[in-house]
Amino acid sequence: MNEAYTACVFSAQRCSSPKPRRRHESAIKTDSSDASDAQDASPAVSAHSTDRQKKSAEQTAMRGLRVDDTLGKVLKATIDKLKINKNEQSNASSHVNDITDKVIAHLKRNTTWCEEIERLRTGSYYENVKICEPDEFDVMMTIPVERVDIQEFDEAGAFYSIALKRHTKRHPLDRFLNEDKTIQASEMLSEFRDAVKKAVEKLPYQIEMQRKKPKCPAVTLKVKMEENGKTISVDFVLGLKVHRASWPDFTKDGFKIENWLGKKEKANMKHQPFYLVPKYEGKGNTEHDGVVAKDAWRISFSHVEKEILKKHGHSKTCCEDVGQKCCRKECLKLLKYLLQQLKEDDSKSNKLSSFCSYHAKTTLLHACATRGNDNEWAYSQLADCFQQLLEDFVKHLRNRHLPNFFIPSHNLLHQASPSSCDFLANAIEIQRNNNFPIFN
């Protein structure tokens, strides 16, 4: 990152951020001022002046077109740069599948409460929005539960305490129950971690298990690839697969895809189960109705997100050989890359630690729900669409409010400070107004 750009970032913090450049804005202003001048001029001078000014306006408009055309080329070149090598992708995926198969087999044989464990592939790789390298994989390992009592743990509706309802037979999860039948998420995750550790010790791979991160539901493995010496990360996330007639009440005002993917698709997706992962916020020993925070569960719709991104178009043929190509996924990849590049700058990393790719994905989901027609995301309009998505994201940052797409009462930015939100918004505005030098 050069010194001029760094100085520009800090300058943006001290003063108000510049307004986003609008297409042909300068040309429109020129036309307006020319009309005013022409009214006051003499007929001869006016005719000559008007011709000159008209020519100037046309030149200004053409400059605007060239700028937009240049931006389109920059963005398309960046997208090409973000493509994953197919051989590396195939190799990494093969290793992950083999490791996952063996870990699941070990869990089923040696851990009684994991006999019915299932895998659920989630995350950017399986959504086809992974960028740069096939180096991160998310696999949820879920235990099916049916008769459960779900009580909100927080006012936002994203975290819950889960209790098994009365059952006549012994349940595999009985060992993790409190007296009130609520499931001890922390104990369950601890045993899961120990079981995975024993499973990977026997595998013929160079695997290093990462230290447990506070509040994190994942067991993270770092796997060194013999073929190219690169390291890939595999997150095994423990989860509960919940079968219920309906999703929790907190979701009733979210998931607005009727004008985008349609009412039928929404109904089909809402008939699917939902998932809960052992995750909490704040201090682990904080109590709510007798349940401590470390035993809370966070609701997850990662499987629905994957299906949404797979379908992604208002038209069923969107991006198929016979359909119009859209730029929804490309816009998401560009936003993820922009955020990644900004976070890699040491001068910004501390300020941007609260932000992640899920904020980018959620921004896209809201944008698609608002602008559902495929012609609003035509690939030929990539530059305009990306600029509009950034405008959405900056607005969320300025307001410090980004609602969970499924649970609107849950603000994904509530833990980010106002100063960090403004810092990121300013950094993005600088990139927008300079044709994204960070992509070069």
C-alpha cells in the first residue's frame, strides 16, 4: 500500500467522506449551467456559446462513459484474478472429503451420541463464491433432534436455550442435560472436540488442530497438502438439526424473497429443518432464566443461504446457457475481496477486526430482495451494480445497522463500534472514488 493512499485514508477520517461519483453527474450539471448562461447572452454570442458548451457537455459525458468503462474493465480483470485453479480445487476438495468421511466414521463407531451424525456442507466454497484459493472449507456435523423446547436467550432472537421435551426412551443427548432438560452446549462441544482430535490422530495427513477460540463452535484443522505444500483450513462445526413445523417466531418478519425467488420457493425452503450451533455472546457465565451463556445456541440458516445462492435468479434460467447472465455472485466476490484487502493492511487491521465476509453476504441478500429482477443485475452492468452494492453496504455502516436476513431484530453490526464502522465506510468511499486502486 503506497504512502499517498495511506495518507488519503487518514485524511478521510478527519473530514466528511466524499459523495459517491454518479454516472454523467458532471455532464448533467454542465447542461444545467449552460442553459442558464444562454438565456443572458446576446443571440449571436448565445448561438456560438451554446455550440461550444454543447460540445463541452458531450466531451464531459464521454469522459464519464470512459471512466465507467475503465471501472468495468478493472472489475472484470479482478474477477478473473479471483478465480480458483480447478486442479487445486479438485485436489483440496478430495482431501477434505476423505478426512470428513474418516472423521464421521470414527465418531459413529466410538461416540455413542454421534451414531446418527450427519454432514452438511456449508460456507463460501460450497456456495461457489470462494475467492482466490480453495483454502477454507466448512462442514457442519449435525445431530438430529425432534421434540425440543426452544426459548430465546437474548432479545435479538438469534440465540436460544434448547431443552429436550419429555421422551419415553433414553436419548443419546441425555448425558448433556441439566435438571431442567436444557442441553449443555459447552460440554457437548468439548466432547465433540476431543472425539475429533482422536479421529485425526490416526489419519495419514499432516494435520494440526488449532487451539479452541472463545465462543467459536468450530473445531479447526490445518491440513498441509503434500502436492503443493499449501495449507487448507477445515472447520468442523457441531450442530443440532431441528425438525419443526415452523421456524422460530423471530424469523416471521425476515427472509423476504417473495419478489425475488418467489412465494413457492420461500414455502419450500421454510419446510426444511433449521440448525443450531453452540455459540454465545458476552461472558460465558452470564445467566438468563437459569441457563448460562456458554450453553446457549445460535440459530443457523447456512443451508438455506447455500440454496439461495445456488438459485439466485428471479428467472429459473438465470446464468444458465439459455438464460441471461447476472452479476450477483461477482458483486459478492468483489465486496469480499475489497474487505479482505482492506483488512490485510496493517494500519487498518485493528479497526476492521469486527467485520467479516458474512456482513458482505448479508448485504447482498438484502440487495437482491430489494432489487429482485434479473435485469437489475445484468452482467453488462457490473460496474453500476457493484457501486450500488457498495452504496448499500456503506449505508449500513453509517447507520451501524445491518439486520440479519432471517432475523431482522438481530443487528449484525451491534458489536462493531461507531468509529470502526465509519473507518471502513471512509476507506470504501476512497476506493469507490478512485476506481479501486487496491484491486491493482
